[in-house]
Amino acid sequence: MKTRRFLALPILTFLLAITFTNCKKNQSSDKTSQNDIITSKGLSYEIISLNKSHGCENGNKDKSGCVEISISYPKIVNAKDDQVKNKLNAYIENHFEINGYQSLDSAMNDFIDNYLDILKFDSTYKTHWYGEYVERIIYQSDEILSLAYEANSYEGGAHSQFELHFSNLSLQTGNLVKLEEVLKDGYSQKLNEIGESIFRKDKNLAPEESLFKAGYLFPGNKFTLNNNYSLSDSGIYFFYNNYEIASYAQGTTELLIPIDSISTLIQKNWTK
């Protein structure tokens, strides 16, 4: 049995929706779909959806003996110019590169095959497996395109696996946009101070309370913003995945730094 891993690179969950294809019992089903072209502020794209499943027939409400996997992402069809379009598409597609596989199709097939291999040894195995991998555009201005990549899967074990990662790309160049490009020099200390104040308020922690004793594992017991953020009209949204700063039981952590609170730090307004 091969070991497969979808790479999640640096959306909100409620923005995402997955639709699985139905299939007949003990038969596999493959489906690829493309939606209508969506156009916004000079950018046009379509949603590519790939679905594979086995044992997920209609009426199988508890999905016993069902394995299914879906991948969805935007394909840019028109941007500022072809160079920008190609760079945006290359970045998006790289999120779904898979170790040891030549294509998404072969990786999805192996996900199904891994499940079927178990059935060869234990025909009574009925645990539902699923893999949901979605890239979505969550914010767009004239300058910035913010993407969110969500990977949600379960292949047996104690619990499912979930990851959420943001990327911010320039619609003028197709390159990644870093905070130092939109915030003033020396922004880091002040931004972290604002972030820590919001974090402690959200977690009901006193200003001097130990982060470590509260169950949060920051380097040197000092609050630090990570590099997993999305730019938006509201501000900068940071997200910490499971195990990043806390145990699985404590879950993920989200933190929004309002744009009004960092107005003095902004050197390039990304909301235009």
C-alpha cells in the first residue's frame, strides 16, 4: 500500500462546500465538472471539481463501506495578461501536487485503492473514509487575490485531519504578497503586540498570564503571529492549525486584526 500525502502550502470553513458524486454499491464512480465562468474586477475563472468514490450508493445514509475523495479549485481563464494568468494557475495547481504521483487522477485512484486493499484482508471493514481538498478565492481587490486551501480527511484512526492555509497573490504580477510589502518597515513588533492583545482577550487570558500554563505552545512562551494569514477589507485574518500552538483537543485558533487598529502600519492599501 502506498503512502499518500496531499501537500498543504502557506477559509474560513463556513465558506467551503463539498458535493460528492453518488455511486452504485461496490462500483467506483469518477466525475469531473466545470462550472460557468465567473468574472470579477477583470479576473475570470471557473471552478474545476474532481470526484471519485466507491461503495457510496444512494440510500447509504451512514456511508458504511464508503470511500470518497474530492478536489475543487479555481482555474483562472483571464487576468491582467497571460503571464499573470499562468503564474496564478501554476501556484494554485502546485497546492495539489502529491508526493510520488504524476497526476491528481492517479493520487485519487490510490486513495480509493488503499481502502480496497483493506477490504481484501477484512471484508467486514465498514469505516467511512473521505478526503476533501478545496482551494477557494475568498477575497479580491484590484491588487490582491486571497486564496484559502482546506484539506479535510479521515482514513481511520482516532480523529479526522484538518488543515487550512491562506495565500495572498498580486493580480498585477502573479507573485505572492508578503506582509512586508503592504506594511511599513518595523511593523512586526507592533503587529504582534496588537495580535497578542486580541488573542488574550479571545482566550480570556490576563495580560501577564503564562501562555504555556494556559496550554499554548509559543516559542519561548512568547506570543507570535504566524505566516498563515489572509488580507481582506476587514483587516488581516490569522489562522493556527491543529497542533500548531495547542493540543488537538483545544482545536484551531483564529484571530482577526481589524484594519482600523493597524492604520498607522499600512504603507500600501490592499483594499482598493
